[in-house]
Amino acid sequence: MSTFIKHLITKKLKQLSPDELLHYAHQYNFSITRKQAQEITAYLKQHPIEPFEPEYRAKMFKELARITDKDTANKAQTLFQKITKSYGLEGFFK
């Protein structure tokens, strides 16, 4: 995957607003509170993230489980895998 596309994806994650996250949660049948959305987006803004590396992704899902719950984090991980596969991108996410 090109550096440019990786930069765009990382930038989008860092700029995600709580309202956008709540919208996506509703769209994909996740149940999170406004406070959780604020905590998740704050985490994304304040910490280095590298969604293309398995160890960083695992750390992000672990933090998501801490903020929400393990079930929500597992659903998010499953959704991530489905979306990357549906777009033929699974090879880019080691």
C-alpha cells in the first residue's frame, strides 16, 4: 500500500470526531455512549497509531475493550476484518 494512502487512513482516524464515531457505531450496529466515543477519539488523537501493523492494532483493540467492553472490541475487530476483506485490502494489514 502506498505511503500516501496509509497517511490518509491514519489522518482520518486521528481526525475522527465523537459525532462521526457515533454515526459509524449506529451504522454498524454498535452500542457506545457519547462519553465512550469521546474517550475513543481522544485516544486516537493522543497516541501514535499504526493500523497497518498487527501489534499496534492489537493495542488499539485492547484500549477499545478498556473504554467500552470486550464484546464491543471483538465486534470491532471482526468488522475491521470483514471490511478489509470486502475491499480486497486484507493483504495490506499484515
